[in-house]
Amino acid sequence: MKKKLLEYFIKYVKIDTMSMEGQHQIPSTMKQFDLAKVLVKDLEELGLEDIKLTENCFVTATLKSNCNSKCHIGFIAHMDTIPGFSGTNVCPNVIENYDGNIVKLKGIELNPKQFPFLKNLIGKTLITTDGTTVLGADDKAGIANIMTMLYYFKNHKDVPHVNIHVAFTPDEEIGGGIDAFDIEGFGCDFAYTVDGGDYKDVEYECFNAASAQVTVKGLDIHPGSAKGQMKNASLIAMEFNHLLPIEERPEFTDGYDGFNHLCGMKGEVGQAELFYILRNHNKAILNRQKNDFYNAMEFINKKYGENTCTVEIKDSYSNMAEKIMEDPRCLDRAYQAIKKAGFLPTSTPIRGGTDGANLTKRGLNTPNLGTGGYNCHGPYECACLEEMENVVHILIEIAKE
Ligand SMILES: [Zn+2]
């Protein structure tokens, strides 16, 4: 099984599936079909039914229960890699029996001092990049794990299992791809994304998220005759930012602490704009953060005149914990499976969103499972084959009837 897992993984990471921001169609890049077509072929080889590849580049397939189970469980992983760092010509570097020392790659090194988790991987099989690309373990480790679970059931026909539905999806990294996913057609009681890190972690809490655009209108006058008249929008925008709580910036927060993140600004004398994202696991506190923006706006407008400052806040996604807690079968099943596989389950709050948050909001409870990957979204990305194998065992336990 381990050999098959490695074979799937290496094959998938070598296929370039970078997604691209700012596109108006799903998938954002046609090359995601290259992997989708390979997956269709591999699913055919495994004898799955109802294999579909949609025009939006969703691959779905079913392995029907071999024991008349009424339970339908979904397993989901995304095919794309981030747009921000190259995923072209990935050359995976497989290090068997890793010795715990610095791994030298082209131009960079994986140093256990910088990445202490490496010390836990001594004696295991470490898979790294060559230093010039991402590895794409995010989320091809998830895909390989799911495929290997299917491979297991193909070769263990005597093991009773539920109806297993799999979906491989485009454009997770740029957000929005999952909007085109047909939840009803998928037909599951609940599902899991296999897109996390730690193999024994079940993630079901994510941020509530909003974005804010602050626009400041100034009054541009020749600086030589500006006295008592000029309103410098850039300076007023800076003043606006100072009215927000300093300790609620990303660099001062972790765990369950939310933040306001200034992710962009444009400014001249006549007009300035500030772009923020607002995040909190707790909806009430997120609302308080939103109010901080409105209060700051009021203060600025009192000081500089009506309509100097406007704030536009939009909600983007919400914490899936609330919905999952209404029907926690998916959590119970995952925790049980992790224990049966011989591990102690953990749950850490996600400091971001997931496709699962979108699906959960739309009615399909979908917590996130680990993959065995590390350091995603850059050249330091790597994966541990044995930890990926642990995930496969957990997926098998989830799917067993
Ligand atoms: Zn991912």
C-alpha cells in the first residue's frame, strides 16, 4: 500500500496544476484538466462507478457499499496549487530513512532548527522539493491518500464499507472553485476535505471572515496656499488606521484571537483607500471589530466633515463549527477512526477558511482532515510518506461499515 501511495503521489505532483487569480471562469487554468484526466483514468482502473469530469473540472466517482450500507460519505481534495509560487516542473526529492540533518536543496535548505518538526521524522521517508517550486502536497497528498484508500478497498473486497463518494476539485487556492460544486449530485450524508496538515487532526472550526474597504476623500489644494483648507486623504487614512486596536493585527495574534489585517493601500492627496480583511472565530467579536471600523469612520467624519470617510464591509465566509455541532456525526466518526487507527485525535482551530466551510454553509457538513504534508505554499513544502500512510489508515477506518 505504501508503494502505491508513493507512486500516486509522485505522479500527481509532477503534473502542473497552478491556479490563477482574477480569472472569470472555473477552472481558472485549463491545465488543471491534465490532472483531472489522469485521475479519471486511475479511478477507472480501480473500478469505480459514476465517474464524471465536469466542464468546471470537478472529478467525482462512487465506490458503492459492498454490504448494503445506507451511509454515504464523501472525501474531497483539491487539484490546484497556489498561484503565488511555481508549481511547474516539480521534481520531488524522496529521502528514505531521513537522518535528521539539514537537507540541502537548490538555493535553500530545510533546517531542523528552523523547522523543528523534522526531528520527529527521523528514520521516515521525507519527500521535499528541489528548492525551486512548491511540492504540491497541498493538496496532492490528500488526493493520493484518498486514491490509496480506494486501492485498499479494491484489494480487500471482504472488508465491508459504506458508500464512498470522492471529489477532486479545482481552484481551492484562489477561493470560489467550490461554488460550482454540485452538492446534491454528490449525495453524501457528510464529507471530509483531506487538506490539512497533522495526520491526526480534525479541523472543524474556522474563521468568520469579512473584508472592509475604507475610502477617504480629501481636498487637494496647492500646498503653498493650503492653510486651513487642504484635507490630505492619505494622512487621514493613516489616522483612520491608528484608530483601530493595534493588538488586533495578525502579527500579534494566534489561536482563537482574531485580527484586522491591512492588506493594501492606495493614497494621494485627493483620495485614499485602505483594504482590510477581518477575521475571528467568534461572530460576536467579529461584529465588534466591524463596529470599530464604523466608529473610526464616524470619528473621522466628525473631525473632517461629513462623507470624508466611507466604510464598506462585506462578509466572505463563516465558521463552520456552529453547523457541524448541530449534527456532529462527521466529527464522532473521524475521532473514532483516528483512535481505531491507533492515534490520539486532536482538533486545532483553522486560522483561515476551507472549502469545507463553504460546503458546510451550503448544507454538507465537511470537516477537514490532515494529509501528512508540511510547510505548504512555498519551496520548503514537504511531506512524510509514513504520515500520509497514517492518513490512509484513518480514511479506511472512516469508510468501514
Ligand atoms: Zn490546500
